[in-house]
Amino acid sequence: MSKSRVGIINVTGYAGVELARLLYRHPQVELTSVTGRSTTGQKLDTVFPHLASLDLTIESELGEVDLAFSAMPQKESSKEIIPLVKGGIKVVDISADFRLKDATQYPTWYGFTHPAPELLKQAVFGLPELYRSQIAAAQLVANPGCYPTGAILALAPAIKAGLIEPDIIIDSKSGISGAGRTLSLHVHYAEANEDVTAYGLEGHRHLPEITQELNLLAPQQPLKVVFIPHLIPMTRGILTTAYATLASGKVAAGKKGKEELMELYLDFYRDKPFARVVAASPHTKHTWGNNMCHIYPTIDPGGEKLIAISALDNLVKGAAGQAIQNMNLMLSFPETMGLEALAIYP
Amino acid sequence: MSKSRVGIINVTGYAGVELARLLYRHPQVELTSVTGRSTTGQKLDTVFPHLASLDLTIESELGEVDLAFSAMPQKESSKEIIPLVKGGIKVVDISADFRLKDATQYPTWYGFTHPAPELLKQAVFGLPELYRSQIAAAQLVANPGCYPTGAILALAPAIKAGLIEPDIIIDSKSGISGAGRTLSLHVHYAEANEDVTAYGLEGHRHLPEITQELNLLAPQQPLKVVFIPHLIPMTRGILTTAYATLASGKVAAGKKGKEELMELYLDFYRDKPFARVVAASPHTKHTWGNNMCHIYPTIDPGGEKLIAISALDNLVKGAAGQAIQNMNLMLSFPETMGLEALAIYP
Amino acid sequence: MSKSRVGIINVTGYAGVELARLLYRHPQVELTSVTGRSTTGQKLDTVFPHLASLDLTIESELGEVDLAFSAMPQKESSKEIIPLVKGGIKVVDISADFRLKDATQYPTWYGFTHPAPELLKQAVFGLPELYRSQIAAAQLVANPGCYPTGAILALAPAIKAGLIEPDIIIDSKSGISGAGRTLSLHVHYAEANEDVTAYGLEGHRHLPEITQELNLLAPQQPLKVVFIPHLIPMTRGILTTAYATLASGKVAAGKKGKEELMELYLDFYRDKPFARVVAASPHTKHTWGNNMCHIYPTIDPGGEKLIAISALDNLVKGAAGQAIQNMNLMLSFPETMGLEALAIYP
Amino acid sequence: MSKSRVGIINVTGYAGVELARLLYRHPQVELTSVTGRSTTGQKLDTVFPHLASLDLTIESELGEVDLAFSAMPQKESSKEIIPLVKGGIKVVDISADFRLKDATQYPTWYGFTHPAPELLKQAVFGLPELYRSQIAAAQLVANPGCYPTGAILALAPAIKAGLIEPDIIIDSKSGISGAGRTLSLHVHYAEANEDVTAYGLEGHRHLPEITQELNLLAPQQPLKVVFIPHLIPMTRGILTTAYATLASGKVAAGKKGKEELMELYLDFYRDKPFARVVAASPHTKHTWGNNMCHIYPTIDPGGEKLIAISALDNLVKGAAGQAIQNMNLMLSFPETMGLEALAIYP
């Protein structure tokens, strides 16, 4: 069987370059075309020496492919994608442009009017742990944000089971590559090193995405979600600590309650190869460079609160790896293909 | 006026060594005696080259002093302190041995029976922003833990004013020096670098201390506190993000509510030289090496939750600097004496 | 064809755990047995959650294998290896126990009398870029040290060609995982972070190994090698900057000289898949997690000195990856098998 | 005595902001005026929250002062300084604009024709350990570069004593704040973290400055200096490792030679309060945030090479602290005034 041809629109950001790295080892696809903006015409390894084995030139326009990944920033991404989708090409969009179902949210959160609201209905939210079959049938998949991936995977089993009250606090800690490759003072080395800060206090763009997806899981009442991201001095990784009050009578007291909770999570993620329920507080280091999300649910010492923690690599399960997982489903490859490498420790 | 003589019991941990650094610049005290455990008999600068200017030898027993700091670990500290207190020496204890008012908590949280429960009543909790006059009159001051300092300062104004419901989530992110100088795999460089994790999920020792102090501020009902600390890859600094539901009708809606909240905090910390209410999300970097705690209160985009954030240097305001602030009050020096150095940035 | 069975003696150090990670993806071998010391009897993923996919238990004794890797410390390693070699098992030793040809060096540099000097002659120094055919025929391969790998690859072409005078300065900068997983104050996070220092000033153990191998390449006269390693605050990577005076008349002046030098290096490393001569000053980041050594030779602005720089991942090309490269040659697999993953950036 | 008024031209770079921090604690000067470029009109603490205690506004033009520090970049700095010097104001220039005695070097190394070559003769190179009396009498002092400070202090005693051959290798490792506050991809957090690289291979701008000063110390013959800087992932600190061949017969063999060397260095730096000869390999951490340079000379195990290592904080002894040390001499204050704070460890 000949390999499928895939391309990356805007290979030069961190998500794009990570896609290139991972696709190089995929046995059933060939990365045949990559585009960039300021670096058009350069060999890929001039800009990224670690990609020398790929032997590709950065182009201004995508060549003919079976499936395209867009790693363009929001607003720009939909411009590139709309003609491809209309031309029948399968697309995984790593930007936010097709994640929100409600087109009116785009002006509010992203500052632009959505150019193709009809595609929002068609697009599938690319979290395979929730939407595996829909993704397999989709032409356009909206790859989730890095924070939403961790937050949703941490909370989905508890919300689906009606285990918690609607007030949810999500406190995330992210490595700095999540801010991208564009220069900015707050991610200048000497500013970001030896520092931690909360940001997005006026409302982070991932809040509507998290709220949309968690509400789709909530059986009874709308959730009230607080989401506060923090920047911490490391390159990769997001740890999300989510807090909610346990609904009365839903979980046993003491140790038994924790065991029931663990059982619920293990059941929920059975046969989900990249969502691993772990037996102790997870470390982002244990997911460094690979596509796994480690999830740990527990109950606070007071016995009244769910604490659900997830750890992932923001550029893999939080971006490029998940995009390939989605591609695998869309092209009928095994879900784990090309994503088998273990995390790099230490 | 001759200088007061002070000593440090167990100078060789990070709190002890930081005390020595700061005391070197204090104009009214002289550090005349330091003790250690494994390093007795060595010159201080053999172990700590940056302290060469102090010209002290590490002794096995404390010499005659007007005030002693104990930087011994819990359980060991009280053994050293009890005879000093009985001998009329003023003491600032950096350990947890005199922080909890209820002696029965020590077996539960610290694994030992308290040797002098009567001193727990006499000891003053050394948070000058709450107990300035009591500290000034005290013989024995229990210096707060690093996490409690940040958590209490973040929440005190809101709780005192009855602004929030009793359910409180405290999510803290600490640099690794907080774990001390004792070797352990989880703070081995290659393990802790490029990693973040939550710990203390079964109940961190600072939880009873935080709960005790916040409850003393709560006018009406007992609080339910969840406290989850996280270890992040930097040397110094704690950022605490605290969440609670605003009590109905206590704060105006929208921008006005945020302004009222800010005003409340500014009022509360007026004339508190080391608690600075700041105008934007605080950075631990802005407190690096100095005794300031930066505090920022706000309301979440949904309008229902208080978000109170504090930033401090865990070894200064979280330990040695606060101990000197307490000493200043106890010895009738200006509260800021010897602590005027600005934070080191970047 | 059935897979070869391989085992790891002492899987619990950083080299051992990295071997396990890399072997998991090797298509022609199966990791069937791993031993540890303090962790015997535990499941591998209890100690190393990122290795959960391997499903192995840490044993006290190695099971039956076709090839064994020893990741034991020096002195202990030879004790484990000698019976295996006598029993006809192929062995790659990651320790220093079989690297030095002259048995009298072991008491001097490693503090023990070598238990099997006769095996020192039989053992092949496992640097495939120099000894590919001997490794392919060997039963016992002594995997080079991390510093020697970088130093030798940086200098080999210039020395072999008689291009430089015998005085050589080698200044290496290493990430902290090179110090291993054993606890020590100098690699305690708060001590090692935000610090750089030179060490081994009295003579680092890798000096005789570097000197031995460089002298074997030197056509005319014995070399005088100075080697100073430095510890820098990052987890992985070694950058080596080597300096030597260009022999008179051997290289053209100016730009032409640099081109000749580059040509010489490109020729030397042609068909060496893991030694890549690069066009600009190399970054350790471009080799993070993979088996490549990037090498850059140039001439100083004064025109008289060779500056040869190499970058590698100390745990991959500097340890586990090179061990697998050696195994591939010993078991007649393609040299790159299982080592194709690209470096992880950023 | 009334305080002297000092000002900072371009307070918004890292050297400028560090000057402000240190001057705040100087008992005999008052920082009365600061200028900036893009931030004119803003309160200093809006840009730098840790400087809130200074209560200054960033101006477009310097007010009336007794002494001005220029922290402008090269070429721009001389434009600001020339009128001040002509107006009789004392100036410490942190840029390179008055460091090189030979005006013809400016086009070569800095790309501009020097606007006031006559001032190059008048300007004093501001390294107090070499030029204390000249600095005290100077109107214009050229504060040395960060790398030259460490390199010159490491080598000066040995060169002055004629101890070494003229070939010198200087290998420096710098934290990233040395690259300044201007945005650039190579100091973007995710690029610079977990990476080390050599740069300036075509000739770094500090090479002529180092060569000029070392040659002034060399009694007999011109030196041949190779200088290669490296960027390592930490915020502050420079470690310099310098190598040279010991001149025949100048130093005794073995341990005695090392002792003689140490004695020579101790003599040279006697009464130099900020050059401390230490007894073991120095750590940059032991100088973090203070004005000390730690220096350690030794002889390689082969007995033929001098290895001289220095450690300093690039923003203090390498920039702002040294500028204040120069100011103290120029204004007849004690050399150490305002610079007494100890290094911050850990």
C-alpha cells in the first residue's frame, strides 16, 4: 500500500515543527509538503537542524496532499482551510478556528467574525477519548487546545457520572513553549526563568472551549467554570489541577470513595490508549515528548472535594500528537500508529 | 547603643543560611553565634563561601545571645527552644513546633507528642500583618510556614470582611528550595527540572496552620479549606492562587466590584510595609530575594468567584526575612530594618 | 525471524532507564530481563511510570539473554560481566571497566585493581565512528564515556590528519543527568540550578580515556591533553569546545582554510550515520533525546587555532543510544535500527 | 553632608534597572533622574514593580546630576555622553563606547566611526582592581564588559608576573541576561532553556577589549588570545575558564607550584575588596546578586598549564555593581559603599 501524502501549513511554529518530527516516524504517511511564512524557500534544516533527515523545502503554497494539518494562528488558519475543505481535502486544524460551535463566540473571544459558520457544525472536536467515531468519519477536525485537552480529560468521567456540583475550579500550570515561537517580553528567557505568574484573569480564550465541552458532558445543569492558567519556568508540559464539590451521596466516604472514583475513571478510559489513569499524583515529566495524558482523581482530606489532576506534553497530546491521533482515525490507521515512543525521562 | 547579639540554631539549612545573609546587613544586631549539626567546628565560609564576610565558626552549642532564631526541623526545634525560653531568652522559631494552638494536632500532623503544650498558648503566630502588637510583646514567636504566609495574606482581607462563602480552594506553586537542603530524589536536579507535580494530596502539614489562622479571621462560620501545593522547577518563590465564591450581595457587579475589592485590600494592608497590594497579576520574580509579599485580588470573568493571588520569596517573607521582621518588633527596632533591599530582577 | 532477547543489568540508573526506553521501540530485539539493586521485585512502572508499556519486573538476577547491557557503576560492573563473557554472552558495558587498555590505570583513576586484565585486550572501545568493524566482531564492547564520545568525535579528523600541534585543551559543559541518579548535594536542585562550575580539576576520570583514544589517532607524537568538565543547569546535553594550535602550513589561510577543514571533517564522517558535521555552531538542543552528535570545526579569528565543537545528548549518544548502536553492529542489524527518532525541539 | 545626585540614562535595560536597584541602598547618593526610550513618561514601577520604592518617573532627558551612568547601547551611548563630559559632568559609561583606546577599532568591531577619539585617551578603563587611582581622578570612566571583567581578573596576576606563554584560551559560560532585554529568538525561553551553544566564533566584540587590557599587563611579548563565549540556561552569572602554558621554570612542580600560584594571586588581590581568591573551584551561585568576583588559579594534572577560573554576576560586577564601585572612587566614597550585600544563595 502506498503511503498517504500529508502536508503542514505553517511548519515553523512549535506545533508545526513538532508535527514534522512525529510524522517522520509514521509508517503509513509521508510528509510531502510544508509551508511557512517568513522562511519560504529555505530548506527545513536551515531553520531546524534537528529535522535534517526530512529533506524538505519550505514552500509558500501547500502541494497536493491527502490530508493537511494547519498550524496557522487563529483567523489565518480558517482562510487556508476553507478552500481545502471545499476541495475535498481532509484537514486537522490545530488553531481554534473550528473548535467553538457557536459562531457568535468568535468576535468575543478571538476578535474576528467567523468566515464559515456552516463549517462549525460540520467540524468535529478532535478529542478522540470523547469523539472517536465522529472523528473517524470527519473531513474537518478541530484539534483541541492544550489546556482544554488536560482539563476535559481530568474532569470528563466525574461530570459524565454526575458526581460533582456545577462549580468547577481549573488551575493549570503550563511550560512556556505553549506561548509559541513568536517573540514577546513575557517569554524572554531572563523574564520567564525563575518566575511563576497567573494570566488570563480577564478570561482566557480556552475558557469557552472548556466550558462548551464540559457542558456537553453534564447531564443536568449548566456548569460554572473558573479557569486560571499559570506560566511556569519549563519548556514543555501542562499540569491541570481541577477542583469541584462532590455531589451529596454520590461517593462513599473515606478510602472506599477514592477507590470508587478510581474505578470510575479506569472504566471511562478503558481502551483509550492515550489516557492513562495513574496510581499517584502525576508528573508532567512522565509524559515529556509523548502523546500520553496521565490522569489522577482523588478526594481531598476533608472528604468533600474532587481533585482531578492531569499531566501532558502541551506540544504532543496538547497539539501535534493529538493531531496525528486524529489523522490516524480519519485515515483508518491504528489510533496509536507513529505515536508509540515513550516519554523521555529524566 | 550597642548592638543586640543574636544567634542561629542550625545555620546550615536554607532558612538558617538566609538568616545569616540578611542579618549581616542589619545595623542594630550582631550575629555572634551559629550552630550546626554535621558541620560543627568548621568555618562558616568553608560550607558557604558567599558568607565569608561573616567570619564565624559553626558551634555545637549556642553562645550567649539576646535573641535566638531556631532553624532546626520540627520536633528537634522545640527541644532546643524550651530551655532558652525558660531561661528568659527571646526566640523566633522557624519550625512548626509552636504554630498550632491545639497540642493534639502535633501527633496527627507531625508525628510527635508536643513536649510543652503550655508554651503553645504563650507563643505568638509570627505574621506581623495580623499580630504586630502581640509579636512586639512576645518572648516566643512561631514564624509561619512559607505556604501559610502566602495563603493567609491572600485571603485575610476577604475573610475578615465576610466577603466569601466558607469553601476555599488554595492552589500553591512553590520553588524547590522550599523542600530544604536535605537530599531526596524528588528534588534531585534531573528529577525536578522540567517537571511539575502536585503533592500533599493526603493532607499537607501546612493545612492545619492555614485553617487555624483563616478561621480566626472568619466572623461567622467554620471554613472548609482545600490546600494543594505544587513543586515547580525554580529555586525560590511561591505563587498562591486562592479561589472562593463571593457571598451574595457583598460585592458590586462588574468593574465596580473589582474596584471595591481592591480598595478593601489596600485598606487592610495600609501601613503594612511588606504586604503590597499590586495592580496586576503578581510575579514571584518581583519579590526575589526580598521580604515583600505582592497581593492581587480580583473577580473571575463569571463574576461569582474571588481570585486572590499572592507572590513571595519562600526563604525571605516565607522564612528568614519574616523572622527578622518579627525580631525587629520584639526588639523594638523599626519593622523594616535590615530588610530594605529591593528584589533582584531579572 | 524471532527477536533477539536482551537484558539490562541495573536498569534503575539514568543510563539503564534510557536503554529501556529506546529498546522498547527496537524492532528486532525484545527486552526480556532487567535487574536492579534496591528495587528488586517491583514492577518497572512503579519506579518509572513512563515505562508502563514495558510490563517488566525488576529482578535480582539477569534471565537468559542473547546480549546483556551492564549499566552498573564501575568496579561492580566487571563483577557482573566477567561470568557472562566466559559463558559466551555478548555484552555491552556502559561502565568504565573495560575502556582503558592499560590495567595499571584502574588503581590510579578508579581505585580498584582490575579483576580481568586479559579481557581489556579483548574488549573493543565502542565508538562505532572509529571501530565499526571491530565492534561487529566483538563479544565484549566497552561503551565510551559521555565526555570522551564528544571530545573524540570533535577532534578525531584533525588529529588523524596531523593538522594540529600536540597541546590540546578540551572544555566541556554538561547537563546534570550526567552525574547520575545517586543523591548528592552538588546535584540537589537548589544547588545546581542557576549555577555553573568547573570540576575534576585534579584530573577527571575521563581524561585517561580521552588521551588513550586520541593518541591512537595521532600519527607522530604523544598528545598533551587538558580536559576540564563543567556542570551547567540543564538536564541533558554535553557541549565540548576543543582548542589546539594548527600545525604550520597544514591549512590555508582565511576562509579557504575553514573550507578545507570542513571538507576534511565531512570526508571523515561520511557514512557515519550518527556523526553529523554541521554548518554552524551546534546546539545541544538539536540532539535532545536522539543519538546524533553534531560536530563543527572552525578556525579562530586569529587564524592559528582549531576550534572543534561537538554537541550530543549525554544519555543517548553519550550512553544508552551508543550502546544500542554497538548492539546493532554486534547482532548484525542495521546500525541505525531503533535509533531513528529525531531530536525533540524545543 | 548632602547626598550626591546621580542619574541613569536608559534605565530600562537590565544594566539600568540593576543600577537603580543597587543605588536605592547607597547611603551617599540619591537617584534623582532616569531616562528611557519607549517608556518615557511612565512611572518606574509600572514597568518594574520591584522598584516601586524608588518613586521615579522615566524621563526623556536627564535632569541635573553630579554623576551620570549611561546604560545606552553602543554608538547611542557616546552621543549622550559627549555633551555631558564637555559640560563637566562625571560619567560612567556602561557601553563599549570608550573602552578601546584605538579609535580605528570601532569601525571594525562595532560598525561606527568614533565621534570623539580625543575622549578615548581621557577615558579610564573602569576596572578598579587595575586602575583604582586613575579612576578616582577621572571624569569619564568606561565600565568594562562583563566577559572582559572575568577574563582579565582571572589572568592578570599570572600575566603581570610573566608566568605564562603568550597563547591564551579563554572559554566563558554566560547566563542569558547578558544578552540584554531586547527580544531575540536565541534568548526566547523555549529556545534557550535546556541548551548550550558557543557563539561569536567569527570574533566576539569583547575580544579586542580583553586583548588590549591583557597586553597592557604583559611584560615581554604580544599575547595571542582566543576568546569563545557560550550561552547557558540560567539568568545570571559568568564563569570563565582560562588556559595557558606555564612558562618554563617559573613555577615549581607539583603541589608546591599550586601553592606559589595561589600566593601570587592572593598578593595581587590583597586590598581589592571585590576580587576574592578562593580555595576551590568557584561557583557563579556564590556571587549571585553581589559585586564579588571569585578567582581560582590552579595547574592542570599534567603540570604544564595554568587554569585560571573566575565567577561573577554579569549584571553586578559585570555591569551595574562595578559602575557603582567606579562611582564610589570618582566621588571619593569608600569603594565598597552600597555594595556590601552578600550573594543570594541558593
